[in-house]
Amino acid sequence: MIPFDYARPATVGAAVASINKDATAQLIAGGTNLVDLMKRGVMSPQKLIDVTRLPLKEIKEANGIIRIGALALNSEVAENETIRKALPLLSQALNAGASAQIRNMATVGGNAMQRTRCPYFYDTVMPCNKRQPGTGCSALKGYNRMHAIFGASDKCIAVNPSDMCIALAALEATVIVAGAKGERRIPILDFHRLPGDNPAKDNNLQKGEMITAIEVPVNKAFAKNSLYQKIRDRASYAFALVSVAAALDIKGKTIQQARLAMGGVAHKPWRLTTAETFLKGKEATVANFQQAAALALKDAKSYGHNDFKLTLAPNTIVHTLKTLTGI
Amino acid sequence: MTNEHEDDVLRAAHSRRSFLKRTTAAAAITLAPAALVKAAEDKLDEKGAEYFEKLPLQIEVNGKPYSLQVEPRVTLLDLLREQLHLTGSKKGCDYGQCGACTVHVDGQRVLSCLSLAVMQDGKKITTIEGLQNGDDLHPMQEAFIEHDGFQCGYCTPGQIMSAVACIREGHAKNDADIREYMSGNICRCGAYPNIVDAIKDVVKKGGVK
Ligand SMILES: Cc1cc2nc3c(=O)[nH]c(=O)nc-3n(C[C@H](O)[C@H](O)[C@H](O)COP(=O)(O)OP(=O)(O)OC[C@H]3O[C@@H](n4cnc5c(N)ncnc54)[C@H](O)[C@@H]3O)c2cc1C
Ligand code: FES
Ligand code: FES
């Protein structure tokens, strides 16, 4: 690792001031992503701002909204009683990520900010538009088994690796951000970006801003009927090939409202709005689930090694909905 | 497993290169003849060491307080192994992928290879060396021996630190639970079934403190 300076501010204001003052400074929380990337020379901030001592760890419920501090640990959130009862989907998604040790270090803010696991992004001798804009995308014609089937561009086909954010997308969370000019609220679906012409930019957080909290609205119907299903190369401790976060408001056999989001398939959490609209007011049947899955895959495009995702993704959607409704 | 020496040499070379890249002097140096580059490099390295000052760090390791000075880039794993000579915690991958470096920080299991030492200021660290009580092995250590929970033994300190935490967290309810919550510890020798048996045995005999 290259040498760097280190500071440990005591207030959010001081942390924000530090990243505004120094363009080469970067926040560090659990370090589970950043330290890895720094060791490999993929990222090389010259100053680290340690935010782990900031008072941003609280999880509290008020007026039907659960606010989770950005520094709350992934394990604390997953095991928290309020979260398990009111947002079981989030708890499941967090527990499906990484390992017990990593969840004990990783924070909610860091999780939302984690970079892609594309092997070409990690390999500093290979071209990668995300790591080094203008050099090209090695994955496009390379080994792209883990890569996107939705919303990619000819500049980048990497996926966002977060499990947590897939659940947050289905639950319509809001990211709370602090900057030099004060606080800003960003709906989770507008937080991450598609690669387009600028894959170096993962999300819409501006330079000099930090995440202070995530807010998630509580929906009792969804809490009763939600499931995170993750398909991976081994049973645990592996990133998603595809994952599905599903929440249903169901009365009798009729679906009042459906929320569906997928992971492992795009540069951002991928909401399946067409499938959701289709399922609204329909009966919970395998045929309807299959039709919803087919609609969800309408604009999918694969790149060779990840062709299998065109079959795995709809199968996972159907499987998740079947498991959830017990049919 | 990674060859640690080679790894260190590579890292030193890499950091020197990166450091050169970042200094304004480097722009001129890249155009100079090799001997000159070498001389300048050596000098810069000295300066570099002075410039990136060490920071104070107070930690307790296995019940013993330490007052140390560390560079910010030193990981907790390297601090334990290289400075405190506690070589029980292993460097399997150094990238968070194997669990061989698992230690407890304030009672919670974490990966020391992805933890910066300087960020642990004021915390209590427990390593495999701190688990036993005087001459008595910890019940989990006993159980690993009794159940043949290892072959080469490289992953074992991490497995044991993780196993103790796994029970303490209440995640050792049954085989499936143990497998899921021990998945962060990879064993290349495949001692998994015996590790599960060892953990179940400790649970059966009353768990851990
Ligand atoms: C072996 C391994 C397996 C993994 N498997 C999974 C998996 O299956 N699923 C999954 O979802 N994840 C997985 N992860 C990734 C893990 O979840 C992330 O590394 C973690 O969530 C990052 O959080 P952190 O607090 O450690 O972030 P850090 O590493 O500290 O920071 C990551 C980035 O976020 C920025 N940042 C941190 N906090 C803030 C903030 N408050 N505001 C703005 N920016 C901030 C930092 O500047 C940095 O750029 C895995 C990681 C490893 C090493
Ligand atoms: S050495 Fe492999 S996880 Fe730390
Ligand atoms: S005992 Fe050899 S790696 Fe586990």
C-alpha cells in the first residue's frame, strides 16, 4: 500500500470539511472494500478520513420510517430486532452478503458505496474504463460471466455487487447525504447510476458529500411477505450471480402490490417495474409469475459467458415468488 | 498460500514506485539515467519514511496494554505479526477472502488483514495466543484436537477464533447454522465436517464464555 495520511474527525461537519478541503482525501469506514482496493493499487487516496467514531450508528423508528445511521454495522442491522420484524427483507439481504467477520466490519454507508468486483477493474494492468477512463472495457469481449444483462453500455458491463442495496431498492429507501451546503435526500433508485459514457462514476454522490443515514419506510404487508433469494457459485460467502428481492402485498390470492428488484444483473440495483405492474391485481399463480419474469427480461442482453443469466434470472424470479407465496 | 516474503518484497517495490509517481521530483527522475534514478529513489525512500510520520496507537492485545507508533498503512494483521511477533494469526490471502487472519476486536470477530491498525486505537484485541487460560487450552482448542479439526493447520487459528465467536453470537444452533456462520473461514484441507463436530461438541459441553 502506498503511504497516506490519516485523520479521525469527531463530527460530521469536520469529516465533510476534510473531504471538501482535500481532493485526494477519502472516507474510510469498515475498510473491507477500500483497504482491499488500496492494497491492489486500484484506489490510492493520499489521506484517509476515519469516520468510524462519528455518532452515526443509531437505528430508530419514528412515524413509520426506520432510520439507519451510515456507520451502523451490517451485522448490527441484520440482527437488530426492529429491522428483523419490520424489514425482514433487508435483514435477509445483509445476512446473504460476505461473511460474519466482514459483516462485523462493513457499514451501511460503505456497503452502498462499494465498488464493482469486475476482475478487470481489480487488475491494474488491464484496460478498464471504470478504473482508468478511456482505456476500454476488457470485460465486453473478455471473461464476463459475472457481468450485467441490463442497462450496460459499450463502455462498461460491470455490476454493482451489493446485496443490501437490492433490498433497499425493493423497499424504496432514501439515502441521506451531508455536504458543505447541508443535507440532501436521494431516493435509492437515483443513487446508483448506469455506466453510460462515464462508468468511473458509480453513483450520484457529489465530491465532498458523505452518507449519514438511510431511511426505509415500513410497510406491514411487505414485512409479512418478503424474500431475498441469492444464487451464487457456492452456498455462502460468494457474490450473487443473480439475486431477487421480492415483497408482496397479498389479499386472499390476489396480489395488491408487488415490489421486485434484482442484483447481479446491472450497474445499479435493478427494479422490475414492468413485472410489478403486470402482477398488480393478478392472482398468485405460477403462470402469472412466469409471465412477469418474461416481461422483466424483455430488454436483457448478454455478452457470451453470462448468457446463462438470461435463463437463471427469470427462473430465480419465478422461484422466489413461488417460495414466497407457498405455491 | 501466499509466499509472505515475496509478498512483502513486491509490496515494498510497489509502494516505492507509487511514491515516486506522486512526488513532483518524480517527473524529472523518470527521464534520468538508471543509476541516477536508483540514487534518487533511495534518498526519496528515506524522506518518504520521515514524511509519512508514525501515529500513536494505544491498544490492548491479549490483556496486555501497548503504547505503539504505527504508520497509517499498517494493517492490524501486520502489526500483530511483524511488530508484536504474535504470528498465530495467519496471512492466507491478505484480501479478506479466507478468514485465516480472524481476531476479536472488543469481542467481535473481524478480519485483521482488512483492518488498519491505527483505526483500532483504544480497542481490546484477542488473538489465538490469548485464548488459553495459563497452561490450559481453551475448550475450542481442545475440541479441534479431539475432533481432528485440521490437517495442515494453517487456517486453524482463524477457524478457532471464528468458532468461539460463532457460539457466542448464538449462531451454532445446528449444522446448517454453523456451516453458514463459519463460511468466512476457508479450509483448503477440507476439514469442514470435523470443524462442525468440534463446534457442536463445545456447545454440548456448555458453550464458551
Ligand atoms: C471477500 C469479500 C466478500 C464479500 N461479499 C459480499 C457479498 O456477498 N455481498 C455484498 O453485498 N458485499 C460483499 N462484500 C463487500 C462488503 O459488503 C463491502 O466491502 C462493505 O459493505 C463495505 O463497507 P465498509 O464500511 O467496509 O466500506 P469501506 O471499505 O470503508 O469503504 C468503501 C467505500 O465507501 C466509502 N464510504 C464509506 N463510508 C461512507 C459514507 N458514510 N459516506 C460516503 N462514502 C463512504 C469509502 O470512501 C470507500 O470508497 C464482500 C467483501 C469481501 C472482502
Ligand atoms: S488473510 Fe485471508 S482473510 Fe485475512
Ligand atoms: S487445515 Fe489446512 S487449510 Fe485448514
